[in-house]
Amino acid sequence: MSTDTAVIEPRMSVRDRLRAHGARSWYIGAASGLIWQVILVGNVLFLDRPVLSKVLGLALLAVLYTVFMLLGPIIWHESIRTRLIAIAAYWAVSCLLFPFIGPIAIWMWLLVVSLAAFINLPPLLAIGTSVLVILVEFGIGAATAFANGILFAPIVTAVGAAGFIGLGLISRSNLSLKLANEEIARLAVVEERARFGRDLHDVLGHTLTVVTVKSELALRLVTIDPAKAEAEIADIERLTRGALADLRLAVSNYRETNIDGELIAARTALDAAGIESHLPESVPPLDPAQRGVLAWVLREGVTNVIRHSGATVCWVTIDRHSLTVADNGCGPRLPATSEGNGLRGLRERSAQAGAELHIGASTRGGFELVVRGVS
């Protein structure tokens, strides 16, 4: 029961917040929580109270349940003070149930601690709110000699609060990790674009400057020395052809797989798959051919770990002549003749680079992919 901060913005209208994609997860979780309120509704039906009192109590419960379903997405991005006021107001309104259904209304307060846990309050405030609710429940229970099973209400609320707050912390941690990974990926793209811009400047800047100077010279020589002007124009053609070839080479190198980018992508993919990753923070000095081969091995190896291994941990080691991808999963199950297109293509690419690809059982208990002899 969480709300995705990436899609519910603080300046959105209430209507837009309720329709935002991130609100859907709240509705699903809130509906699941309301299932347990069937017990309270059932108890109300069998209370020894006037029919009108029970009808009014059920009507107020329906209003409170509806507000609970809608409140999360509405106040998620409001200030902490506003969120606390909203919870306090919800709790206060729920107290209007007491004249109609009596002390069993405290079973309704499980929703109050649920709100405190899941609307992005700081953990200490969520815990404090839950403790306050539980203490009030105990007080009401003691005042009524814990009749009608009220003794269990604060116990259930305490257990529920612990679970809700724990889930809320996990949800926030996962969201923070997701946002951090997205930021890392964005920065990697920005850095790659900057690198490409620098490469283009280095490739074309000097050549275009020379072409400009020679063009001006040829223009002045056209009427003075046509033969020399023709030679300058021929030289300009040679320079532009060379620049075009350099540009094509730069674009070709840009399209090649980059080992640094693959490390970032591998860490992001493994984290997203819930697999603990142990990857090097940097890559040793490598020539372009080595970087290309090792990048492809890393990509294919990590893809296999995520798709087929069932692993919980993945290790990657890189040195100047080899790369190893290992996991603690189920290990190799197919013979080499049954390799998929990815591994088969990787073996061919490694052979072209003069390297050997080894696939087999890992000493860590799972699958291991090693490429050695990259030169």
C-alpha cells in the first residue's frame, strides 16, 4: 500500500492525484486492509442496540472506509504537518462511532495506524502515532473491563502497526533505490553524450578550421593564380573526405558496447531483479578491442544470471585479460551444444578476439562464465 512519488506531484489537483498511476497501488493495498473490517461490520450487525443506532453506525463506517480509500493519494505530498492533521482529523471523526456502536469502534483504529505507516511520515512520527493509538485503545479497554473481546483490539493494532511500518520503510527504501538507479542511468547518458561531443570536436574542429582557411585562400587566388587555387580546392576535398572518414569512425566507436556503461547497467539490472551484486567500481586500462569484447561478455553473463540462474548473489571480476561472471544459483543444466544464441554469439565474438570462453559450474555453487586471453 504505497504511492509512487514519481507520478503524483504536489501541485496536481485532487482529481488528478486520485487518477494518477501511482495511486493504484494504494487502492489495492487499502482494499486489502478493508477486508479485515468485515469482522467489525459483522459485530455491529449483532449488537444489542436499536436498529437506527446500528444503521447510523454502519453508514458512518461506510463514509470512513471511503475516506480511507481516497485519503492516501490526496495527502501523500502534503507537508508533514498537514498529513498529521489529516490523520488526527480522521481519528477524531472515527470517535463519532462510539454513540452508535460502542467501544468496539476501536477496531476501526487499525486503519489510523495504517495511514500513519503508509503516507510517508518520518518513521518516528509513524511509530509515535501508532503508540498513542494503542495506549488509548488499552485505556478504553480497561474502562470497559475489556468486554466484547476488546482486549484483542490493542494487541492486533500493535502487531498490525509493526507490520505496516516495516512495509512502509521497505517501500520507501525501494523507491529511493529506484530513483537513485534512474539518476545513475541518466548521468551515464549525460556523460556519454558529453564524451561524444568532445570526440566530435576533436575529430572535426581542427579539420574544419583548416578547411575554412584554405577556402578563403582559394577564393582570393581564383583570379590571381587559378592553378594554385585549384590545388587548394583539391586539398580541401582531401581534408573533407578525411574528416568524413574520421566522423564515421567516431560514430562507429560510439555505437560499440562500452564496458563502463555496461557496469552501470549491470548493477542497475541486478538490483532491480533483487540480486545482490559485487561489481568492480572501476575498470583497468584496456584498449578499445578489449573493452568491446569484455563489455559483451559482461552483458550476456549478467543477462543469463537474471533470466536463468535463480541466484541471489552475482560476482563480477575484471582484469586486463579476463572477465568472470559468477553466481550462487542453480548452476549449468544444459550441455554446450544447447547454448542459446546469446552465448553462441559470445563464443564466436571471443574467438575472433583471440580469447577463450569457459562456461561451467562456479566454485560459489552456481554458474560461471569466464573469458580469458583477451588481447
